[in-house]
Amino acid sequence: MQEVRLERPALPNGFRLHWDKVRERHVLLFPEGATALNPTAVAVLELCDGRTIEEIAAELSARFNGADVLADVEALLLDLANRGMVIDASVA
């Protein structure tokens, strides 16, 4: 398996965050279906707007009283990238 590298994570074409009114939670919609997201994943994915992983982690750290979140943010994004749910916008 090829190692995924992310500099500027982004959602691939056809993927989008969506608030599901019936279930009262965010989901990640994609052509083959949908995945329910927890609030942490939503917070991370909302910041995938051209920022680097480090910038995303710094923003979340500022929101959560300086918590060290870089490793967790990176792990989440790499897991999603390995599933094809996040891409590296710097090479797209």
C-alpha cells in the first residue's frame, strides 16, 4: 500500500459536509453513500479549505485552550485519506 502524504487536505470532488436534519448530525456525503461524523471530525473537515495540517491544528488548538491536537488531526486526516475521503489539494 502506498503511503498517503497530505500537505493541504481537501475534500475530493463529489464529497461534501451536510447537516442531516432527520438524524440531527453532520454527515460526509459522497457518490457511493454517506458517513456519519462526530463533532471533532466536522471541526477538522470544516477547516480543510486550503490550510495545511499544521494550520488546521493551530486553529483547533486555539479553540481548545492550547491543547496539543496536531497528532490527532494528522491521524484523522490520514485515516480519511486512506479511505479516499480526503485528498492533498497541493497536488490536485
